[in-house]
Amino acid sequence: MPTNVLTLSVLVFLPLVGALLVAATPSKAVGLQRGVALLATLAVAWIGVVLCLDFDGSTAVIQHAENVPWFTLPGGVDVRYRLGMDGISVLLVGLTAILGPIVVLSTWGHIHQRVKEFMIWLLVMQTGMLGVFLSLDLILFYVFWETSLVPLYFILGIWGGERRLYATIKFFLYTFAGSVVMLIAAIWLIWTTNTTDVMRLLDVAGALPVDTQLWLFAAFALAFAIKVPVMPFHTWLPDAHTEAPTSGSVILAGVLLKMGTYGLLRFGIAMFPGAALEAAPWMMALGVLGIVYGAFLAMAQTDVKRLIACSSVSHLGYVVLGLFALTEAGLRGSLLQMVNHGLSTGLLFLLIGMIYERRHTRALDQYGGIASVMPFFALFLVFAVLSSVGLPGLNGFVGEYLILLGTWQASPWLAAIAVTGVIFGAVYLLMATRKMLFGPVVHSENRALNDLNGREIGLMLPIVALCIWIGVQPNVFLDRADGSLQDVLSRLERARAARTASVEIVPVHRLEIEPR
Amino acid sequence: MSSGLAQLSQATLDATGPFLALAVGVLVLVLVEILPALKALRSTLFLATLAAAAWAATRTLFGPEISAFDGTYVANSTTSWWALLFVSSTLIAWVFGRRYYREEARLEGEHDILLLTAASGMVLMAGSRDLLVFFVGLETLSVPLYALSAFRRSRSESVEAGLKYFVLGAFAAAVYLMGAAFVYAGTGTITLDGMLARSDLLQGPLALTGVAMLVGAIFFKISVFPFHLWVPDVYQGAPSPVTTFMATGTKAAAFAFLLPLSFALPSQSAGFIAVIALLTMAVGNLGALVQTDMKRLLAYSGVAHAGTMLLAIAGMFEDPETGATSQAILFYMAAYTFTAGGAFGLVTMLESQTGLPVTIESLRGLSSKRPGVAAALALFMLSLGGIPATGGFLGKYLIFSVAVRGDMVLPAVIGVLLSVIALGYYLRIVIAMYMQTELEGRPVPTESRPVSAAMALACAGMVIVLGVLPGWFLDNVR
């Protein structure tokens, strides 16, 4: 494989080059702009897949690494341009790369104004997201992390719905507020440890006293928790999702939120294992709270897009729960569920976007009996819903099962509560599906709707294929993460041992939540 | 102090090179004003003067420190960088002011002379290590600025700005002189080296009061709470090119001297300075949040930025990395000069095209009519807000690093949270330009101005270079 040319830098910056090419096109040439954007994202998808396939999952060693000097901070801290792929990032990089062309294709239907600008922001966004997952220098990571706010801010603010300005400001300020606190923690960490190398930080930060780790963990976790979003910080998400254009929602649900869970794993659990052990019960509780609360929120929605946004809160609650179970099954399940959620929720948003383009409403009661008018649409929607609720044989099942298994090992009580979320999830999603698809056609406007066209079906097929593939052969994907997850687990084990050694009284098992 | 031509050795010439270049340029331009035949050369001579000053500054950029006039004036790497910054700031203000003046167009020669004189004052301020030399620089800067603020003499708001600035500035100058007198009475010296050498005397009540008064007067110039009240009115009323110059250059010059002066402060004052810095950030950001006029908004934002930089001075006392504060402030100020210079410059350009003050409302729909202008202004807003990949981010990073290392973690956290408020109004400007449609009856000017556009592009380029490839700058600033 020609991986000597296909480097991570090419992967990360190819979308940016695409954006510059789009910028160079004449503003009226909409077709050309779409074409360039599609070609660029297809190339990115191809390179991304090639790099992810050329990856050995049995080891935690950083692969495809790049390391170039960047600049020096006072005190002689060498900030370097460090990129690299490991088991934690490989699946998410693949997801980001594959969703690119799908999102570009989906804009054919709903972006008709200022296409050029849209394509530019979309491509810049992809550079930002890939950069977040691939940078292994703390400052480089932060640069990508915050820069990736800007494109979504424009996508939401220019092409969003009625209350887009409110939603976009809320989204930006909320996430920015979280990030700046992380910045101060990062400054402190870099000063104390004299390095910005993430791999080196994993070792030295894990050796800091637990009290110190807890402060740092809190600051980092806050930024990530807002991004995920974990329960009390979730209010920006339904607004952002509801107002965003379809493609914005797909990116938001598909990749952007995963930046938060990715951060929790790499910069929360792996970097501060001692603190993660202390904080795990609380984070798990927040995860469960998110699962149940998100499900109840979703049940109360009449706007179908908002419903899916709330279901995201619920589904990401699982990911947080699985991560902080701090067990092998939990971590594996969470990592897989990040990808699953990106696929199935992305698919749901795509479908909602497609019907919105035809009917221009998202109110559930405006639909009914769509299955008889748009059979292909119904087929895909049912598939997406079943994948989302975790039907065995599809992707969601594997992830949820592993998470629940991991949680059970840590805390049976929380697993029991979390399981109710699975039921609620099935209730609200299936009820919404019934209201939309089945029964008689009540509204005459619905009779004349056209079914999905070739482009729409075509762009969804790769997602469908992946959903099935993950459902049937999850190990193909899970194995890639194995080496790195084992590394995280061994760090946790060391922290656990250090904790037991320092505590005189025989401790209750770390991960048991004591019933109060 | 001994004086005389004998002292004007090669070293002294090197040390005062940038100042001399500017001063000679001023005299030449005055001559040109008298001889109508040479008026066509005015712009060329102006630019040549700046180029000469910049060249003179680069001569001392990498060399050892040169001390002149019995240690009352120095030239080293830091002062040379400052001088380059002042030259850039003057150039930005001058270029954007090219077609700004209408009624006063025939007086543009005067304008240029005043601008250069003020720049020479800045250079003097940055290099001075003596309270009186600094005062000479301060007045060489301030007096031309008073005149420049009132330069549009037919407009009441400009005259008002000039008068306000003059009255308050004169008051600050008086406070400064009184402070210098107290320091002299308490320590028997007015050189910074002398003051530091007698640090025991510096702790006495008389000298301490004196230092506090000096710092207060400088706080006035850098617009720190509670001495910031003049800023919005003067920035708004003064001609926009002058505002551009004031916002970037004056602040930089005052900081350039505040840095060495703050070594004379007792280290217990760190907490006090941190509180003032945070209050300045709060006042600036909250004040800017409710503004509708762009110049006023940027004025308040400038107050907030001064507060941010002051936080580094608060952290300096405990920071184990010597020189990091000066590096951080220099970098921050460089990023700010190009960012705010570009932003004020574009406001100047739009204002001179419509003849109306630029408000947030008037920027609506700018992205469709003037995509380049809107993109540059959006970039400047993001840099002012400290979003990465711009110079503003790295500046913020360096400043807060000093604060964190200086045992100021809590003030640093409060500070960054205050900077979130700032994003609130920077984003409003971006929203108006990109996400709202043009207002009826306020058409966006579409005529292009190549010279201003080139300057804006250069500023934008610098903002990105400082954010993405800061190495060449950081490695050479200590």
C-alpha cells in the first residue's frame, strides 16, 4: 500500500486544500463546487480507510506517527506537530472520513443558497475533526479542538432554521466556556510536566498525586462533558440539532459529539487514571441520569428532529456509563457505541432531512401513513430505528450489550437502571415511527410525496452496510482498538494498586456504588 | 549627568537609531510642507522614514544590550521589537487613513508629521530607563495625539474627544510627575537601575506612594480600570485612523515601560494587580457587550485586552521563568496590533466610504457584498476572541501561562471565563456580517480600495502567521 505518500497529514489537510479549491471556484458554479467538495471528501474517505486498514490493533503503539518541531514555549517546552493513530482514534477517524462524502451528497437536497461557503465550512470542519482525533500534542489538540467550533458556528448560523442565531451563540459560548477552563488546566499540566507530548503526558500525569489529578480531571472532563453532552450540560444540544441543517446535524451527531467522548477516554481516563477511579461513580451516575432523562425528554417531543436530538443525550449517556465502568467490556462497548451512534443517529437525521425537504414540517402529527406513500423511505427509517434501539444482529446491540455487561461488572444497580433506558428508547423511537409511517394517511399533503431518489438511497447504503457489518462481525472493528484499550486498562490497574497500597483500611471495591 | 557631543559615540547612535530616524523624518517632512514643489514626495518620505526606523531597529535586534546616556536609555532585543511594533502600528494607521479625511485633506501633511512625532515618542518611552526620559517620550507621544484626536476640527465629537483626552491626559501627566518627585524624594534617584539598587528605600512610604502614582499614570495610558473612562469617548470621537494608532501604539508603548517599572513594585502588590486586571477585563467586556457602535465596542474590547495583559504583570513576581512576561506581553501586543489595527482599519475604510459611523447594524449583509472585507473582519474578531490558529490565541496562551506559573490559577480561571463574555460580542459582529441580511436604506459600500485592502490582507496574514508559525517570533524574543 502506498502509505509513504498517504500520511496522516495528507488525511488531515486534504479537506482544507479542498476548501481552498472550492473557494477558488466562481461563485455561480454551484455544480463545480459540489463536485470539488465531493471529490475531496471521497479522496479523504479513501485515504482514511486505507490508513485505518493499515493499522495493527494488537498493540498500543502509535502508528503512522509524524513528529515535526513547531515552536518552543518559555521554559524550553518543545511544542511539536505530533500526529498519530492508535486504537482509541482509529475507528473514529474511519467514521469521520467515511461520513464526509455522505454529508456532501446529502447537501444536494437542502443547501441551495451560498453553496460555495457551505462546502468550504464543511471541508474545514472535517480538517478540524480529523485533527482532534489524530493530534498527539496537547497544544495541537487544543488548536484543532477549538478551531472546529468555528465551522459549525457558521453552518448553524447561516443555514439553520428559525431560531438559528440563538442556537448557534448558545452552542458556541457553551462549548467555548468549557474549553477555556481546560486551557488553564492544560497550561498548568504543561508547566508542571514540561512536555506537551500526549504519550509522555499519559505517563507523567498518571503519576501525579490523586488530589492534583482530580482538579485536572475536573477541568478536562468539564470541557468534554459539555461537548458530549453529559446530562446537566446538555441543553445546548437539542437547540443546536433542531436548528441545524440536515448535514450539520449529521456531522454534529456523527462526529462532533464523539470528540467529547473521545476526550473523556484519552484525556480523562487514560491521562488521569487515579482521578478517573475517584470520579467514576459520579460520572456513571451522570451517565445513567442522562440515559433516563434523555429518554423522557425524547418521549415528550412533538418535533421529530428534537426527539432524535434528545435520544442522542440518552444514547451518549450509555457511552459515558460504559467508559466510566472502567472495565474491559465497558470500554470496548463505549468505543464501538461511539461509532454506532454516529452511524445510526446520522442515518436518522439524514432521513428526517429528506422528508423535511419534501414536506417542510417536522411536527410528528403532520405525518401518518407515510409507509404507503414512500415505501423506500419507510424501509430505511425502520432500519435506522431498529439499529438505534439495538436490535440483535445490528450494530447498536453489540455496543449496548457490551456497555451493560461492563457496567454490571462494576455496579449491577446502575446497570439495572440503565437497562430501562433501552426499553424507553424502544418506546419513543418505535412510537414515533408508528406515528410517521403507519396508519391511514390523514393529511392530504402527504399523498403526493415522492419516494427517495437514487442519490438519497445511494448515500445511505454505505451506512446501512456498516451497521449490518458491525452487527454481524463486531470483532473486526473491536480488535483494532484492543491494544490501546489494554494499555488504558493497565494504567487503571496500576492506579488501582497504588490506591489500595496507600489506603490502610481495606477498601470497598472501587467500582461498587455503595447503596445509601 | 554629563552630556555633550562626546557622548554621541557609535553605540549611542545605534541605540537611538530608530528614534533619530523618526525625528529626522519629522524635520524633513516639516521642510517639505514649506516647499510646495516637494509635496508630491510626502508619502514617499513618510514611508522612507518608517523604513529607516525599522532598519535602525533591526540593527539592535539580535545584538547585546546597548546602554546610552548614563544608563537612562537602552536598546536591546526587546526594545527593538517594540520599535518594530510601533512602526507597524504607525504604518497601519497611516495606510488606512489615506482617503479618510475630506475637509481636512489639505492638512494631511500636518497629520503625517504629528503621527511620526507621536511614533518617535513611543520609541523613546520603550527604551527609557529613567523616569524623566520616559516623561519626555510620553509627552512627545501625547501632545501630538491630543492634536490628532481633535484633527477633524469641524466636527464637534472630534474636538470633544481631543479636549477630553487632553484634560485627562494632562492630569495623568501631572500625577506622573508628582510620583517621580516622590520617588526622588524617597530614594534620591530617578533611574530604574538606581531605584532597584535601593530597594530598601523603595519600600518607604514616600517612594511607595511615588511608584503607585507612576503606575497609576501609566494605567491611564493603557486604559486600565478605573482609569479607562476616557477610552470609549475618545476612541469614538477621534478620527478613525487616529483611533487605530491610539489603540495599538499607545498601549504598546506604555506597556513597554510598565514592564521594567513594575520591578520596582513590591511583590505583595501582585494580588492587587490581579484584582485590577480582572476588574478591567470585566468592565471592558461587559461594557462592550451593550455597544452598537463599532469604534466604541472595539474601545471597550481594548480595555479588556489591557486587563488581560496586566494579568501577566500580576503573575510576573512569582513566575520562575524570567523574561516570560515580557515575551508574553510583546507577543500579545504584536498580535493585538495587527488584529485590532486591521479591525479598526477596516472600520475606518467603511466609515470613510459611507461618511457614517460604522455600527453593528450597518455591517449586516457585508459578507455577500464585500466577501473579502467580511472575511478579514471575521478573522480579526476570532483572533480578538482568542480562537486558535490566530495570533490572539497564542498571545492569550502565553499571558495565562505566566499567570498560572505565577501562582495565579484562580485569577486565570476567572480571566478566561471573562473572555467567554468577549466572544459574545465578537460573534455578534460575525453574525451581522454573515447571518443577517442587509438593512433597507443602509446599503453596503461596494467600491473597492486596493491600498486599504492590501493592508488588511497584510494584517490578516500576520494574524495567521503569528498563530500558526510563531516560532520565528518566539525564539527571538526574550
